[in-house]
Amino acid sequence: MKNWGGVFVFIASALLSFGKAKAESIDPAIEAARVRLGKPLTVMTRNLYVGADLFQVLEAQRPEQIPLFVARTFQTIVKNSIHMRVQGFVNEIKDVQPDVVGLQEVSLIRLQSPGDFLIGNPKSAEIVIYDYLFELLRAMEENELEYDVAGQITNADIELPMFVGGDEHGPKLDDVRLTDRDVLLVRRGLQVSEVQAHNFHTNLKLPIGGVEVAFTRGYVGATVKAKGLNYKVVNVHLEVGGREPFTQIQAAQMQELMGALAQEPLPTILTGDFNSSPKDGNTQPYHQAKAAGFVDIWDRAHPFADGFTCCQSPDLENSTSQLDSRIDHIFVRNNLNGRLPFSLIGLSRVNLVGHEPSGKIFGLWPSDHAGVAAYLNLPFVQQ
């Protein structure tokens, strides 16, 4: 069997020497450094899916229609209960055994009955109906999967009235509150430091039946020390794309994220639902990441494979997969602490999870997205 580590070191050293000869910007200290393969690190990104198409609420044209549209959406969330779907995610994590997991749409759904939205919403809904993070962590513990929350970001926090019935006195309304979160999980025992969580400055604001609602989004990151090496791992969920003003907003969010990571010296792993595919225009998030020096790990491992991750039917009942776009990604930038104008990516293996019918739970897909898992060996510099 070939000594692939030795071969890689030889190739990497040759690249470094060539780069130094061609670009004086490369740190002269590289001459005294040796490039080595990193130790295996496994990373996964997964969108848990709230359980319904939230944008159907936008169909409400008048304020009095909002409670009916919210009720319809809530009923779909109940039908696709996280209680049923969570075992699908647990099975995937058990199979992949990731060191780090980036989770999107980690919803918290709360209720107030009767609601007070129509009198100014003086009290927020606090009765927990579904806590997706609690459900997942509990199910993981029951399956002897030991993970801790490294960090999380609270995004949109929206409360609206919901029709729940009526009598001779008129309609009855509860208030339902959806809080969106993105979460970074790490295998228990790994060292975590420098946790950062930020909401974007630019966010989508849309009128729903005459009521303006803000769809706040953000990102969470941390320095994770695994097998003696430090990595910066960041998880994000950008605004949807496809048309204006959505594409402008998601591009602004990605620009903000790339600015925050511009001076990061550590090997940086960026996971998430970017709502952007390789087929998007050059000013949109996928290409913004590549312009900032990030490598699409799926594309590197499978240059001729579709790798679709979105989207199944909103009701999750479709018998065959409807995935037809690739918007969930794991990007990596590893320029050896800024010594190189490009990224060195070692041996890697990348798979999809949750894309096969065999992974369905109680007849439902675990999510409307598939996930991505990457097994990385990022080179590092040893002085």
C-alpha cells in the first residue's frame, strides 16, 4: 500500500516551494515548517425542518385571515411532529459519528391560550409545545450519543394569533410563538472556546396581512480543539433566495459573514443551509464563499455528482425523493495560517444523509432537506 501521507507531504511541500517562488507574499517562515496531514475530523450539517412551509402564511391578504393561515400551518407542524421525526436524525448521527454538528431550524414553539395578540400582545407565549433541541438531545442520550451544545443563536422570534374554534360568542384565538435557532453540537470531551453568536444586520421584513414581520437570521461559531488541533467551526442559515428582495438580503448576510471570518487564522469549517447553489449568480452566497477562499468539500470529492439536498414535499410524505438542488454545504478554508493564497485540503470523504427512503420514520422523511457529512484530514503546519 502506498504511503499516502508521505506522498501528500511531498506534493504539499512542492506546492509551497512553487508558491514562494511565485509570490513573495507567502510567509518566509514556511521554509522552516513541515506540512503534515491532520487527524481525522468528522463534520455534519443538518436542517431539522420546522415541519411546515412557513411562507404559506404570507398568503394572508388581510389581518383577519392571519389566524386561519397560522392554524393551517400549525396543524401541519403537529402532523409532522418532531416527536416522530427525531429518531431519524439520531440514526444519522449514530451512523456518521460526527465530532461537530451544525443544526439549522432548531425550533422552539410555544403557546398562549387564550391569546392576547389582538390587544397588543402584552405577554409573550411561554407554554412549550415543541422544543426541537430538547427532543434531539434527549433522544441522543437515550441512544448513548454524548454531545453538548457548543453554542447557539436565536434568530426570528415571531408570535401570531391562531384560530382554534368558536362558539356563540365568536371565534376563539390562541397565540402561537415560533422561535428559530441555529445550534452547534460537539462530541462530549472536545474543548470549546471563543464561542460567538451574531444576528445579521440585514434581514427580511415582510407584511403578513398588514402586519410587518422580521425574519431575523444569524450564525454561531466556536473554536473546537479535536485530537490536539484547533479549528474554527461556524454554522449558519441564510435567507432564502430565488428572487428579489430575497437574493439581495442573503448576499448581504453572506458578505457580513465573510467579513467576520476574513482575518481568521485557523482552519475554518463553515456548515449550514445557505439557500444558495453552484448554479446561482456570482454575487450570491455559494460563489461568495468560494471567492473568499473556501472550498466546497462536496464538489472536491464528487465533482460530477449532483449531491442534491433540497427539498422534499412540505408534508414529508412523498414516496420517492424530490431533492433537486444543492443548497446545504460544508465549506473549508485552510490556507496554513494565512501563508498561502489558496486552501490546502487533504484526503476527505463526503456523504449525504437522510436522502434515501430507507431513512424515513413513520412514513415521513426526517426533514425536507438532506444533510451532508464530511470526513476531513486538513493539513497543518508544524514548525
